[in-house]
Amino acid sequence: MKMRADTYLAGKTLEQGIKFILRQPEKNIAALVNVAEKLVRDDNHRKMVANVKRVLGDKEGNWYRFARDLLTRTHPQIRRRMAVNFFVNASFVGVPRQKEWAQKIGAAVPWAILMDPTEKCNLHCLGCWAGNYQHGNELGLELMDRVAAEAEELGIYFIVLSGGEPMLRKDDILTLAERHPEQVFHLFTNGTLVDEKFVAEMVRLGNITLALSLEGFEQTTDARRGRGVFRKVMRAMDLLREAGTVFGVSVTYARNNIDELGSEEFIDLLVEKGVSYGWYFTYIPIGKDVDLEMMATPEQRAAMFDRIQYFRQTRPIFLVDFWNDGEASCGCIAGGRRYFHINAAGEVEPCAFVHYSTCNIKQLTLREALQNPLFRAYQKRQPFDFNLRRPCPIIDHPEMLREMVHESGAHPTELGPCHGETVDEFAGKMEAYACNWGRLADSIWRRKPFEQREETGRAG
């Protein structure tokens, strides 16, 4: 308890320091890092702060430009609320509390929770990962409120909302964000329902950020998402930028659009529109209208990682490559290790892309849900490979997905990964891709200096 009290007091000191420094953000960027450096106790946090201090030391560098632009263009209310919720609550206070609870319950306590307020959507996108859900389920406001409250007790201050289209429940989401002002609420949305009223509420509350989905430029986006969608997303970006919000994009690279999503022209468009961050997902063959031919080839997947590295050094935007960044995350983060998924029926799933469950959040507490057998099966195998460029049990190690589902007795939570397809059939279908990527990924991994491989392994 003393450690928690010390962390709480240090967190409050950091919070007040952040609020003071953000009155003149550009002038005080270095001061903000110095405050964090003096207060952090966790070894991983020390490394993070040291890395941030190093990259921000170059005032001509890309990352200093990113920090300056983000701090100066963001509305003061959002700037204060997001800085405190993300850096103090979710990281400085939250992580030690998560570790404390993990020891008590004998299972990992994650950094983030992904919930689906609804399965419903106003679009019908080809290859949607949620396309085989029933489209009739929704999580009630009081249930989501209860999950958020229990999450906060465990030290989880980052709540992700997806679907379906979460903006179909925009009033409930605003209520949720208002009831939990110390948490960050991150929405994955198609962007077509963003309007002036919702953006004004984002500014008032200060703790909501949106990631808008794109497939590339107009022709490519509209081909998958529907005519006129691209222009609606561009309009949403204009509203969000003009109001001073923090927002990002979510893109899925597949075989036919990888060059577009990896182009300088696309990234420059995002920067021009005021996008602060981008999630890069590779197409996973689950959900609606599954097509293995849509998957990026192993060579394309490797090339995308190289492009992301290039943009991190040359563009003021924070990009995350969800699969290829396995090295940074020390492997798969799912199964409750750092995040998990609650679908719109309340089923507790290890990942948004793994539609299997052993329990439902409607029937048990969050603490109990984290101890479920499917999560334990995940955690005893993570990371799934010494080569952290092969982190995923779906597309990199499908045999392990099969093992974990059978071992835990998990049931499918949709119509089936592919309209009644069993986990054994799905794993068999993925074997060739996993083998081909494995050969390429291993050759890339072997080219890394031995010391870097050893250091990455120890970090895991």
C-alpha cells in the first residue's frame, strides 16, 4: 500500500507539473521530459523517458517537430486532459497498479481494453473482421460503465471502442467519457458519422480520440467502403483538425493497396490533414467475404515494415505497424497480456481478430474474466516465437491458435471464422502463409546483430 501511496503522490505532482508546463508547451517541451525523468520508478518507463529525451534533444529533428506541432495545435482542454490521462494515469500510476493486481490474481492485467458498443454498422465493407457477427448485439451503457470502473480499479485507464460502428452509440460514448474523466477513450470509426456537435463534445470532455478508417486514396477507399466515404472522412478530419483535437487513422494493407498506403503521397496527405497517429493493420482472413488472395504477400509485409521505419524518421506522425512491431511489443499483446476484446455480445475474446471465448463479461467481474483458461493458454505460450517478427497465433503460428482453443475448451463467438469453419480447418488453411512468412522473417531476424536479438529477448 505504501508503494501505491507513493506512486499516487508522485503522480499528482507530475500531473500538476504537466498542467503548468503545458501553459507554454513549445517553450517547455524539455521541461516536461525532465519532470517525467525525475519521477519515474519503473525500469521500462525509465527507458521510455530516456528514448523520448534523446529524440527530442534534436530541435531540427522529426520527432521534435512532431511534439511541437502536436502540443501547439491541440486545444488546451484536450492537451491537458490527454497528457494527464495518458502519461500519468495510464502509464505512471496505472502500470504499477496493474503489476500489483497481476500478482494478486495470478494472471496478467492488461494496459488496454477493447470493447464493441455495437455490432451494427452503417457500412458493409468487404473483408470486415467483424462481418460474421450477428449484427443484433449491443453492450448496454451500464455494463460498459461497470467495466470501465472495474478497469480503473485495476489500473487500466485506456479504453478502446470499436464495432460495428461505435459512433452509432455516440450519446452513450459521450456519457461514458464524462463518467470516467481520468480515462482515455479511443474510438476506431469509419468517420462517416462525425459531426460538429460530436467534435464540440470531444473538446469539452478532452478525453476522446478517434482513429478514422481509410484504405488509401479516394478510389481505393470507396471501392471497399462505399461511394463517397473517402470525402466524408476528409470532412471529418477537417472538423477534428480545426477544433484542435488529437486524432489518427486506421488503415489495413492488403495485396492491392500496399503501395498506396506505403507511399509518401499518402503519408503527406495525413500530415496535411492534421493526423497525429496511424494504426497499420495487415489484412487478416476472418469475417465477411474472406479471401486469402487479399492478404499481403510475405514480401509485401516485410516491405511495409521498412516503409514504416522510413516514415518514422522523416514525417511528423506516429505510426504503429500492429503485426510487424512485434519486436517493440515483445511479441503478441493479446490474451490479456496487454489488451483483450469484449465483443458486443459480452464475450471475452483474446483479440479482436480471434473470435473465441470461454466466458461472458455479463456473468462475471473483469477481475474474474482476466483469469479465464483461454487467456492462461495464451500467456503461458507468449511470445509465440523467439523471432518477434512472427508474433501472431492467427497468421504466424496457426497451430498454436488451434492448440489454445482446444486446450481451453473455447467456443466460437460468431457464425464461425468462415461461415462454420472449425479452428482446425482455419489453421490448416493458414499453414502455407505462416510457413512462407516464417522463412522470410527468420532470414530478416538473423541479419540483426546478435546483441540486439539478445536484448529484445530479455525485454520480453
